[in-house]
Amino acid sequence: SVFSTNDGFKGFRCPMKQVEDGWVPDFTNRYFTEDIPCTVAIYKGIADMVGVPTPAIDEIMIFFQQFMGKEYVKQGSLCGLDVAETMAPQAFGISCLQGFGVSLEGVGAG
């Protein structure tokens, strides 16, 4: 598969830690503590601003935030208690594309 033959994925393993009965995911690993608030939340935040549904991102964030002791997504929006800890636009008070200096005027016009 692409994951087993791509050099970029060599050495990549799911972060795990050993416990008494075996192994469990290590939710304190940077794959969770950095990638979710610093990457996934940005995509979610921009999608929220333009009204694009993100069911897969929502599912991922809601699932993992419970193990991280965080609340980023609440009722389908990036508006949980810990949004300020993310790199999403909403953490910086930006709630629309105009906050980036972007206009959608004429986009999609044929």
C-alpha cells in the first residue's frame, strides 16, 4: 500500500504507551497535542467560516478531544471552551473570511 511503500511514512507508528494490561494510545503525544489544535482545527475553523460541513473532521476532533481533556468542537462548531488554545482563526478573533482580507465576491460566477 501507499503507506508501507512511501519513504515519508517509514518509522511512523501510532503513539502508544505500555500499561499494566498491554498497550494504549498515548494521547499526550504530539500527534494529538499539536496536530489536532495546530492543524486540524485550522481546517475546521475555515470551513465553519464559509459554511462547509466537516463531518469527518468533527468526528475526529470530538473523538480525540475527550481523551485529551479538551473541548474544541461543540454542537458541530469550533466554539468549545479550548478554542483559544488552537491555531484556528477563531482563536484570534477572526470569524469570517473578510478577517483575512479575503472576499468571495465573484467566486463561482460563470
